[in-house]
Amino acid sequence: MKIKFALSLGAIALCAFSLMAKDNMAATKDIVDVAASLPDFSTLVAAVKAAGLVDTLKGTGPFTVFAPTNEAFAKLPAGTVDTLLKPENKDTLVKILTYHVVAGKVTAKELIALIKKGHGKASVKTVQGGTLTASLQGTSVILTDEKGGTATVVKTNVPASNGVIHVIDTVVMPN
């Protein structure tokens, strides 16, 4: 009986250590490397490269990135992503991508606290210079862009060495 208990306790400790090590490994990668390591962000990573923002997002930060998935990019009208990735559209691409970045590390808990402090809404200034409005719908954080479009935060607090990533289901657009 004591041996079974000790083995069970050891297995639990090993699992906990494994999970902590995984979190710590993720936190040693910067935002670009974390995104590049996840298949759901291949379009975002391609866009960051085309926009020339890799070095910036590998910088010390800290940054908060509202990262659209491949599926989010797929919601854009046909041909939009291909058009944005062309060198002649780099300025537009930079404007869109930097609209997804906030200077400083804002965790989900902190964002929700800002929403509550703002009586249901919080305005967040982006690196692009525009504003995203965050609100709660049930337990989900909703971002409203300057054009009235909305994105739902579907995963929060993906750690990076230079900030945090919150995954969103729609590309947000600046004015």
C-alpha cells in the first residue's frame, strides 16, 4: 500500500514537473519563436516576416500580442492575405500587424480588471497608434476594432520571454 502511494505521489510530482518545465521552456522563447513553433500561426509568422517586424517582435519588449490564427486570416476576403504579403503593400501590412500589438505585458487577468474598472469596457492603445476596445461577453474577452469588427480571445496568456500572446479568432483592423 505504501509503495503504491509513493509511486502515485512520484507520478504526480513528475507530471507537475513536466508541466512546469514546458511552461518555462515556452517562456524562454520570444514572441516570434513561440508563434513560429505553433502551426496555427504560420500565416501570422509569414506576415510578420513580410512586414519586416521580426526583429522588433524579438526585441526586449515587453509586448502583448493579440495573435490571429490561420483560421482568422482565412476569414478575410479571398486574396487579401496574398495581396498584403506583396512588397508593395508592406506599409498596409505593418499598420494591420502593429494594430495587434500593445506595448507592455497585459495578462488576461489584468485586461479583465481594466474592463471591470471601465464599467464593462477598456480602451487599449496599440503600437500602431489606434485603439482596441475590450469588453466581456459572458466569460470571453471581445475586442472591437476601430471599424466596428470584433474578435474573441480564444486562448490567453501564452507566455513568451518578451511578453504574452492572446489568441484571437478574427483579424482586427485599424481605421
